[in-house]
Amino acid sequence: MNEMLIKDGRIIAFVLLFGSFVLYYLFTRMMEQGKNFKIRTLAPLEALPEAVGRCAEMGRPIFYMPGIGTSLSLSSGAYILAGITVLGRLARFAAKAGVKLRLFTVTIDAMPLIQETIRNAYALEGKVEEYNDDDIELIANQSSLVSRYIGAVQRENPAGACLIGYLAYESVVLAEAGNLVGALQISGTVNLYQIPFLVASTDYTLIMEELFAAAAAVSGDAGAVGPIAAEDVIKLVSLGIMILGMILAPIGIKFLVNLLRL
């Protein structure tokens, strides 16, 4: 029984995992008690008012697509929720500038949250009467989303577009559609395979965990910012262990190697 459960590396892995959870908790508590952790300036976030301003100047709408998948899924839920958090800031800019915001999604379980996020943004700007449910479109599936989005781009000529959330093969197709009409585009995803396409075809890109950092910066919530700060500490500790191991191992000191085998 013990031989099956306790294998090389499992004890230290558990210790490191437990330590990570402790750090997440401590940094979150520090945020709740008034400690301020600053998230560096993210160019894609700073470009949101630029995109909205461009739409206002040209009298054209701005499009938003918060990714595919379901908000209840372990593989895509967190990314979709992060995209919706960023949507809240964009919606406020759009409401303030009087720019029409069009949103396309396949995530039926997130529709109430999307609608409430946009409605709340308009209410905060004192323009709740300008909110229109018809500007939010729920599409049946991924392939239909691609067709509907491209068709809307060609007909409505948006001056700005945001593709932020969990994106798959559709990312490059949607981004190229925006390029054809000259839209200023902001993207973000954690799908490693889509990053090169987005970097090449959009003006600003949130790369991997920057998506979560952007959502944390927008919300300012302790439960979002605290773990981001803790993650930086974990990275620094991990980097230090690796560098120390690279120095000690060649001269015959195997302490770290043996420790990681526990």
C-alpha cells in the first residue's frame, strides 16, 4: 500500500503545493487588510480607451468576443471569466463615449453574467437606457460563431475589436476579418498554440497569464490580486532553487537533487 502511494518526488511535491496554497492565502489576507500590490501596466489594457475613442471618432461599433467553451469547465471557465472581467471595463468606456458595443458568444451559461456586466457598466455611467440586449448575440456553436462574426464584421465595419478569453482555431480567422476592415484589435488567451497567430494579427495581445493579471488589475479584488502577487514569489523561489542546483550539482553537492527526490 505504502509502496503504491509514496513514490519518489511525491512528498516534496506535496510540500511545495501546500506552501503555494499558504502563500496564496497570506497574500490574499494582506490585500484584504489594506496592503496594496501593484500590477504592472499592461499595454492591451491601456489600449482599451484608444480602441473605443477610435470607434467614437469614426462612428463605428466595437466588437467583443469573450472566448469559447463554458464558464463551468475546468479547462476554459477561468479564462472566460477573466475575459468578462475585462469586458466590464471596456463596456464602461463604450457607454461613456456613446459607442455601440457588440458581443458574440457561444457560452450560454455565462450569458446572465455577460448581460449583467454590460448593464452594470452602462448604469455606472448613467446611461442604462442605452443598454440593449439585442447587441449581445448567443451563437449555437464554434463554427457558427466564426461565420456570424465574420459576417457582422463585413456588414458593420467595426473600428475596434477585442478577442479575450479561451480561443482556439477561430482566433486567426476572426482577427484577420478585423484586419480587413482596419479595426484596432486587442486579444488575449492562455492557449499557447494560438499566441503566435494573435501576436501576428492583432495590435495588442495579453499573453498567457497576463490575461489573469489584466482581470485582477481591472477588478482590484483581493482574491484576484493576492494570488498574482503570490505567484511571483513562487516563481522567484523556483528560479532560485534551479540556479542553486545548477551551481551545486556540477561540484558534487547533491543536496537539492536528493531533496527533490523525496
